[in-house]
Amino acid sequence: MDERLHKHGRFFDVWSKFYRSTLLGRELRRIQRLAVERLRLVPGQVVLDLGCGPGDGAALVSDAGAVGLGLDYSQGMIDSAKQEPQLSGRLLRGDAGRLPFRDGALDKIICTNSFHHYPDHFKALCEMRRVLKPGGLLVLVDPRRDHLFGWAAIDLVENAVFGLEEVRIFSLTQWCQLLGEAGFSDYRATPGGFFSPVERAEVFIEARA
Ligand SMILES: C[S@@+](CC[C@H](N)C(=O)[O-])C[C@H]1O[C@@H](n2cnc3c(N)ncnc32)[C@H](O)[C@@H]1O
């Protein structure tokens, strides 16, 4: 498999050991809860948490009565997610660029703070569109390029300090263009609220397949 994928996988294998205990990890989990609220879950719906990390999003989805599935490339993150009892048998190790689901298999997808790591962003977005049912909902949160903090966190820290030079973030305008080109309809990309600098530097996307 792609060396870029392995590099990001190794980065997250290390981070998985202390992800939840860091200040940033806690803030990302709070933001993830905001994203889960936007899913407007209905019991029985099949929902993928893409780039699930330690499994908190998929667990919240399951707690709401939906079928929460988690997929992540990092084996370390998958191993952490296995600690969540409600995710037993519902975790997959894989790449966002090749989702192991048939066309239209999922009601909803949640993807929080993971997308900028994908080696082929457009391909991953097309995969999300493919595996969603017609009218299915994607809720995605990621740092945005049109905010100084988002740019600094990704382009300076992740690129320069950690050497993850493939990471890429997009402005609100670029996001709307990408979603349209990937075949989504009825989409919107809005900035995060003012609660924290991290949240403000995020884009919140809701898009229908
Ligand atoms: C910052 S963590 C976010 C975890 C969780 N979604 C959250 O909001 O707390 C990013 C996650 O994306 C995963 N990831 C990165 N590239 C991936 C890929 N190509 N396919 C699947 N997962 C990937 C990482 O392994 C990591 O667990």
C-alpha cells in the first residue's frame, strides 16, 4: 500500500496511546460531539464513523440506537476503539480512499478531523458519495484553510514539525466546489462557532448524496 498512508498510520499509532488525554484530543472529541448532533440520528440507521480514531463517535452513534461502524487506517486507533463494548464486531481497518462497502450501503457518514490526512482527497470524497444511499447525509468537520489557526495547525505543525507534507486543507469556497464535483447535492460548508480557536478554525459540512 501507499507509503504516504503508512506514514500517517504510524503517526496515529503513536498518538493513539495518549490521544484522549491530550488537551487537543479532548477539544477534538467535544467538536466531534457537535458533529454527531448534526447527524439527527434515527434508531436503526447504519452510520459510518470514517477515520474513527479511538471510537468515540461510533460509540455515540450506537448509544443513540443507530448501527455505528468505525473505520480507521491506524491499527493503534482500532485497538483503542475495541475498548468500546458497543463497537464489538463493528470496526474495520482500512483506507478512506477504498471503502469496503457496496454502493448505497450507508444511511449516514460522520468524518471528523480526519479528511486532511487522506492521500487522495477527491477520491475519498467520491467514495463517501458512492457508499451513501441516495439522499444519505455526510457530516464532515476538518480544519479550514481560510483561518489562520487552521492554516498554522496543519501547514506549520503537521507539515513542518511532524513531516506529514501531504496533509491538505481547503477553504469554505473550495469545499463547496469539491462537494459539487464529487456529486453531492444540497450541501453547505459553514465555519465553526466561537467557543474555541480550534472550533472556529474548522469547517462544518453537511451534504446529501
Ligand atoms: C485526529 S484523528 C480524529 C479521530 C476522530 N475522528 C476524532 O474526531 O477524534 C484522525 C484519524 O484519521 C485516521 N486516518 C488518517 N488517514 C486515514 C485514511 N486514509 N483512512 C482511514 N483513516 C485515516 C487516523 O488514523 C486517525 O485515527
